[in-house]
Amino acid sequence: MEKKKVVVAITGASGAIYAKLLLQRLMDLQNQIEEVGVVMSDNAKQVWRFELGEEGFQDYPFRYYDKNDFMAPFASGSAKYDTMIIVPCSMGTLGRIASGISNDLTTRAADVILKERRKLILVARDTPLNLIHLNNMKAVTEAGGIICPAVPSFYSKPKTIEDVALTVVDRVLDLAGFNTNSYQWGKNQV
Ligand SMILES: Cc1cc2nc3c(=O)[nH]c(=O)nc-3n(C[C@H](O)[C@H](O)[C@H](O)COP(=O)(O)O)c2cc1C
């Protein structure tokens, strides 16, 4: 299996726990990874502090990029990053991607991933959804992106908040093409 070059973008939607658990899982999958680049919006940092009561978002063994760093490798298709995960993805970031407004590193990198026909996964988080959100999801899907809403499942009988959030994160990692030992219906049934 070829090692992956992954961009993780964290935006200011609720659900910083999803980003945190994804970064933790990626640490355990280092043998499948060549590079992880992380970029966060200002709102993402604020929501992380507010929801998780800590600010350890910079503490992971990955390369961090400023939100306006258009010199970052994945701002260009030539760097050949194969996967981008936006977790959680705000409706604002979704809308900017759907409209092609590449005014920061996250939206530029998403634009690049789509134009290069590589894998873009948006862990969209808001409820309920208005028609603008739905149309933006349709546009991104038509452009080749994957909308993977932050909607947990319960058939694995999760016991803790982390277990619940991991039902989303593990689904995202499966979509991204990682080999994980995540729950599979019909296999690990309890
Ligand atoms: C605590 C908190 C929770 C939020 N939750 C959401 C959310 O679930 N979905 C969403 O689209 N925006 C949410 N927002 C609003 C976004 O942070 C805001 O729209 C921001 O402009 C998004 O910018 P970004 O996409 O650059 O991070 C939340 C804001 C705060 C302070």
C-alpha cells in the first residue's frame, strides 16, 4: 500500500473532539503515512479551547501551516497530496469551497484536491440544514468531494463520548482508504 500524503483542515464548527480523535488515530497509523499537514482556522482554535477546555491542538507530531500560508505544499497540485479531510467542516467553509472562493489555505487546498481529482472528505457539522447548505453539499459532491456528516452511529454500542465520536472518525479513516481495525457490521457484532 502506497503511503499517504494527507491534509487535515480543522474549521470552527462544533465537534473539535472529532478533529482531536482523528489526529490521535493518525498518530497510530504513521506506518501508512508519508506526510500529514494540518491547518486550522481561527474559529477552529476558539471552538477547540471552548469545547475541549485545552489548547493542545499544536501538540501532534505533524507539520502545521498558517491559515493564510499559500506557500504550503498542498496549495499546489504538484505536491501530490492525495487526501484532504476537513474535520469538522463549518457551513461557511463548505460554502466557500462550493463557490470556488479560495481565500485561505483550507479552501485553496480543497480547490486543488478537487481539480486534481483526488479525495476530499468534508465532515460537515450543522443541524438542521438550509437549502443553501444542501445545494453547497450537492455542488461539492458533483465536483467529486465526499460529504461525510458528523453523524455518529450506535450499533457498535459505544460506551463513552469518545466511543461515540470515534464512530464518525473511523468511518472517515475508512473513506480515506486507511487500513484500520474499526467496527464492521456483521463482523464484530456483539
Ligand atoms: C462554539 C461554536 C460552535 C459553532 N458550531 C458551528 C457548527 O456546528 N457549524 C457551523 O457551520 N458553524 C458553527 N459555528 C460558527 C463558525 O465558527 C463560523 O461560521 C465561522 O465563521 C466558521 O469559519 P471557518 O470555517 O473559517 O472556521 C460555531 C461557532 C462557535 C463559537
